[in-house]
Amino acid sequence: MAAMAVDFCPFPVGLARFSLRFVFALLFSLSVAGSALCFPSRKDLFFESPISTLPELSNATMDSKRSSKYLEKITEATQLRYTFKMLDADFFNDTKVMETAEGALEFNLPIIKSNRRLVASENGGLHGPSCLVFNPEWTQKHVVDASKRFQHPALSGILRPKNDEDIAFMSILELGELIRTKQITSHELVQIFLKRLKRYDPVLEAVITFTDELAYKQAREADELIAKGVYLGPLHGIPYGLKDIIAVPGYKTTWGSRSFKDQVLNIEAWVYKRLRSAGAVLVAKLVSGSLAYDDIWFGGRTRNPWNIEEFSTGSSAGPAACTSAGMVPFAIGSETAGSITFPASRCGVTALRPTFGAVGRTGVMSISESMDKLGAFCRSAADCSVILDVVRGKDPDDLSSRDIAFDDPFSIDITQLTVGYMMLKWRLVVHVLKAKGVNMVPFKLNYTVDSVQGILNFTMDVEMLAHFDEWQRTGQDNVYEAQDQWPTELRRSRVISAVDYVQALALAIAYQSVTDHHKQRPPIDDLGPNDKIPDPPKVVIPPRSETQDIGNEYPIQYLKMVDLVGFAGISADVELVLYLLKRAMELEKSTLLWLRKIIFKMWATGWYSAKVKAVPSGDSLVLTAKSSNKPGPPPERTITLSSLIAPRMARRGGVDEPFAWESREFLRKLCIGKDVIFKIDYAVPSIGREFGSVFVDDQNVGALIVSEGWAKVREQGQQKGEASPFLAEYQLLEEQAKQNGRGRWSKAPGAAEASIRNLPPSAIGDPSNLDAMGLLAANKGRPMQGIVEQVRDGSTVRVYLLPDFQFVQVFVAGIQAPSMGRRAASDTAMEKGLNSEQNGDASETQAL
């Protein structure tokens, strides 16, 4: 088979390079039936493309036979033009269309069919060298120390828990220490995890094949080595699972598809070899979504252990669900576009999707050679590092794999790291990392997500179809588990030309260089000859203590919090914890103890949960505790958003600042009545105010206000620490809002003046001139529009009447609720805090 090697770099910078080895051929394989098409009219057909070789039809000069022949040619040309139009190549006239079609039939198709017999008679892309090789490194500099292994910490004082449930949720390093010290055997661990796999799989639908025989064989070998004094490292004797697109000899590799559910591949995947050589023990082949797409497979749909009414999302569904539920200590999954990150996030586990090329892919079903990656699902970042250290490195049969040098994560001082994050995303994580001393830098993409998504779809779908051409041609896509997924996408990709595919690859390379991050130079030249370079600190992982035990049997949907709880004292799944507390009476005592410890960790970092009771202005919130252990109303506190100033609303005898009402309404609609989490950043005792950060629906409220232009950024206080931890981000968002004329920065003529309300006296605290009886007489029995500003008690509300902003107190007719008592001054603050604000009855809310 003829081949052509192309090595190109379309931009004059040090970019990643593709090396393509394949035959370029223009394929016209679309058969179109004339009766099934809606053709353009005769007039439209000949308007731009006259058929110069066909004489004008004339009933007077042509007999019916010749006329029929020419009409057939016209019809054929019309059909082919429609085909060319789907390829965005309808710029040829009819003569060229016919000529191209005849040439393709005579020359292209024989080559295409010959090539297909040689390289595409089997599905999955497992046979023969890859036709697409991608080097993820920015330079061709030879890596010297890529083979250097991580120095993971040696644990001490680890004791075997009393029950199997606690063992199932130990980390890899802890389990490894139990095996090394002979407190447990690999055989025992296999028994524990196989039991859990078989117990929970009927609910979760997360396992395709149990590998009992292989597991006990490998466990026996691991135990024999320990008896001889040979310890292979932290994975010695540790059970694990593989996503079922990874081939293991002697066992089915189904790819999650009913078309291949009985398939056995006599191939040993590279990643399986690496894990086996490290002493790890395979206990199960775990669910892959059908042909590595989503969480639907031939046996059902994999569920989320946290909420079995939901699903795990992403094709690495089995690895994520099984790790989350304590059915395996770790598992290997794959990702082309989100199949590691999505299910890890949904199932609440830690996962690592390594740099492309870091882990070899031999023996793994291929979707896209330019994007496929393998990574680990674990319960901690430390465990992910252990797995990466074992499986990384050059795979001789995967030409895209590389010996990539990684800094030892166990020896890194995180305060020396600079981490970028996208604005308006990951607010809570940013705050936590910043509190740990990490330098957090906001950035934005210099290209659109839609554009990147289009490139991804083109390249992924074309490469996938190249590997499953026979599957589609034989009609196996008709029995695919979800017809709106691969079948539809791959039919579309059939009419993507080689030209369009290569152009998409070129654009993908260009996008990698848009931000120019790889060109940035560290300030290494700032070091002087006498500057001391400190040794990197060694991270010490403390031994498992009694306080870390989290009880015995848990309901399966509550098995494990996100690892961020242990890392920073607060989890992205705060709402789940709150939900569990609401159901506290239904839970067992041991589970309640476990939850109490998690909540304590959250409180220890200064974060609280609350509900928004009132919004006095565009930069302040009245928060009320969601529960209280004291009789009477729950405690409250008023929080002003750190480093922000919103336009001030009118006080007695005054007027609004421009856009004050719009600013307040934006914040009220965003937050009123919602559950939030907050933290006090600083306090100013002289004015009795607390300034803090507030998150609603996992979004930073301050950032949302500034990005919409409804608040400006306050200049940083003279005292150290009197600023929001998000100050740099706020300043960047403010500049963008100004440039775009958003909110208070509106460039519309007269917008500021028009935003100032003409307020009656009652709206600013002076009800003396309000003709309440006249207002009642004029509107009795008629619906009135208003905004409920405060709920006084069970039958009384305070309301702004629109559009005049009369501020009135309204009693619900015919009922009287018990009156609310006043709070004692000592009860107005939440259990832990600084200076408390007055209760809402006597605060700014009433002055409105």
C-alpha cells in the first residue's frame, strides 16, 4: 500500500507537531436516489452552472430516445451536485462534476477498497501502527530524567481496622503499608473487594466481568513474594479494576457494546502490563459506555453511588462508580473528551487525566489517536500520583507515547506554584488553594468554546469512523444501545472530506499556541550567585488515626465525600451534606457521627452555610442560620461583600445614587431565599461591619455582581488583609464590564439619570405623608404589583408597591399569626464569628 509521510507545522513558533502517515483519498461513497431528494428547479440548476457540453433540448430536433438520454445525464449531474454540496464543494460546474465522478469511480474507488481490506477489516483500531502520531511536547529537547520515580512517603503506625468496611475505604498507601507489614494479605483484600463488587453491582450496574480466577492467582503470587521478603512497592497486592476497553488475555473485552459482548482479544494492554509488574491485582473489568460513549452499555446504565436515581455520566462510568462506592481501591479509565473528568466529578472521586502521551495505549480500543488518554480514579491526589508513577512512560507500540518528566508531587512546595483558573469558574477551589498559599492567576480563553467543540467533533468522529468502518458498513450501528450517539455522529462524519479533516487538525495545533503560555519565561535570571536554593520540603502524610474512622455500614449513596474535604476542610458537595443533615433522623447513629466530623472540618476553616433572608443593598446580605440549638428565631448576621461598593440606595431625606435600585435587584433576585455558603474575610470593628465572600450555587456572588457592572471594586485598605482574596479577579472583571458598558458603566446617554427613582417619603423611612386609607380606597379589590421586602411574621409582610415605591405594611386578611419576639443581643451572631449585626427588624432592611 502506498503511503505518504507528512510532517508539518503551519505556524512559525515552537508548536507540537503531527506526523501523519496515511493515503489521502477523496471518497464519494454516498448513494443518492433521485426520488428521495428535493432538487432545485430547472431555472436554479442552470442559472450558475450551464451544461456547456449538452446541446439545448428541442422537441423539433430531438427524438424521444436522445431526449431521454440527455435528461438522464442532467438528473445524474443534479444528484452529484447535491452530494458535492454536502461536502461544501458545489463550486464545480456540471461538466467538472461528471468528470470528477467518473474519475473517482475509475481511479479512487479501487484504491479505497484495497486499502480498506488491508487496514480496516477489523474494528477498534488495535491492529497495525497508528496512522496519526502526536507529540505533546513543545520542544524536541531530549528528556534526561523522565524515568526517575516519585519518592512517595513511607507511612508508619498504620493499623488494620476492625471491619472490612473501613478497609475498603483506606487509601492505596495505607493498604500498601498493611500488606508490607503483613497485617493483611492480598488474598484477603481480593475477598473483601470481590464481595463488595458482587454486593453493589446489581444496583450500580458497574461491572462487566469479574476476574476471580485471575485475581486469586495474582494475589497468591503477591503473597508468596512478601513471604520471601520481596516487596514491589505501594501497589503490591492491591486490587483494582480496568475499564472494559482495555484488553486482558483470556477475558472478554466487550467495549461495552452488544456487537462485541462476546469478544476475547489475545492482546495484553500496555497499562495492564505495567500494573501487573508492580504487583497490582485485577479483580474486575468495569463498565465502559458502549464504544466508549456515555454511561449506557449493553447491560444497562451505570448509576451514581451518591444518588442511585442518577447516572454516573461519561464512558468511564464503571471505574468512577466502583471507586466511589469502595468496590475497588482504584481503577483505570480513559478519556477522549471528558470521560474521566465528568464521571469523577459526578461520583465524587479524585481522578487524574494525564498529559497526552504520558501513558501508553497499546491494547486499548481507539476512538481518536490524537486525543485518547488513560488515567486513574482514586480516593486522593496522592493515590493518583502513585498510579501515574507506575503506568507512565514510553510504550514501544504506541508511537504517541513519551517519556515525560514530571516533578515529584510528594516533594513540591505548593506555595511556590502558580495556578491559572478561568474567571467565573471554580470559585471555591480558588479560595481554598489561595488560602493554602498557592499563587492563583485568572485567565480567559482566546478562542470560543464552540469553535473548539467543532474541531473536537470533526477529528474525533472521523478517527472513530476509521476504526469502525466495518461496523458501520455491516449495519451493526442499527443495534447500538443509544441511536442518538455514535450512529448519528458517524453517519455525518462519512461525508467529511480529507481536506476538511486536515484543516481541523491544523486549527487544533494553532489553538494550542494562542495563549503563548509555553513562551513565558520564569524569572530564573533574578537569582544571584550567592542566593541559596532551598531543598524541596518532604511532605509527611500522618498515620490513620481513630478520629479518621467514619463508622461502619453506610447507605451506599453516602459512601464517600470528595477528597477535597480532607484536603481543605470543605467540599464541592456541601449541598449533599446539608441534604443528609435534613434526613438525619433516618440515618444510623454511625453515619451521623461521620457527618458530624465532616461538618466540623468545614467549620474549622471558617466556612458556614446559611440562607439569605434579606438584601438591603447591592453589596450586602442578611443571612440567617438554617437551624439553631436554642429556642426562638435562628441567629442572623449581615455580610458586606469584601472589596466591593454598590451604588447606595436613598436614606431619609436623600436620593438614590445612579443604578442603586438595579444593583440591589440584581443581587436580590440572585440570592434571596437561597442557601449559600460564606466566610468572613475581615472585619472593621469601628463601624461594626463584617466583610466576606459568599457563594451561591457554587458561584462567587461578588464576581457575578462585578462582571455585570453593578458594583465597583473598592481600593485596598491600608491594613494588611483588608481585601477580598478575589481582588485581582474582581479588578479584571471590572475592566471588562467598563469596556462593555455593562450595568453602572452603561454608555447609553441619560442612563444614569433615568435610573434614579423618584421616591415617595414612605420609601425612605417617612410614612407621615402616606394616605393609607386613600391608597386602600383607590385599589381595593384590584391586583397590585409589588416586591415583598420583609416577612414580619406569619401574617404580615412589608412591601414595595410598584411602580411608585410606596413602602407599606400588609396584613393577610382574616388571619392572625403568633407575633415574633425580638432577639436578645447576645443571640444575633451565629455560633462562631466576629462582631454581630443587629437583627433585621432594626437594621437597614427597615430603613428601606
